Amino acid sequence: MHWNTYILLCDQKTYYVGLTSNLINREKSHKRKQNLATKRFSDIQLIFSEQFNTRHEAERREKQIKGWSVAKKRALISGNKELLIQLSKTRGCLRNEK
């Protein structure tokens, strides 16, 4: 069995990050408003997913992405690896300067 970490775009403004072992069914359940965190949204789109061999790997990635800024999530979604790296370095520098 494989696991997916995924990102939904909700109402064209909010990102929801989650994980599942059945991406198709999970997306359907979000759209049917069966999930507490996303049921208030009328427009839900699956915009990104990554596949992992274990639940543990998917959980680690989910936690990592949830801690990111919106800019970093957008860079990941668009596949802009260079910007993602730059944003990661910038945040680390700011943290070290305090």
C-alpha cells in the first residue's frame, strides 16, 4: 500500500494539507463535505500530491508542508524548486538573526 500527501485549494484562497492511502476516495469525501476541516468550502480542488511507501513518510511530509508559508506551498505546487530553496534559505537566515 502507498500513501499520499496532498494539497487542496479551497474556495480559491485556502490551502488544506492532508494524507491518505486512497487519494481518489479522499478527494471525493472532501467534495461531498464529509470532512470537518473542509466542509465549509464550496469549491475544492486537488492541486498537488506526492506518493510515499509508508504512512510515516507521508506524515512527516504533511507536517513539514503544514509548517510552510503560503509562498513556499505555492512554489511547491508550481514545481518551482529554485524558489522553494530560496524561500527555505531566507526563512532560515531570518530565524538565525533573531
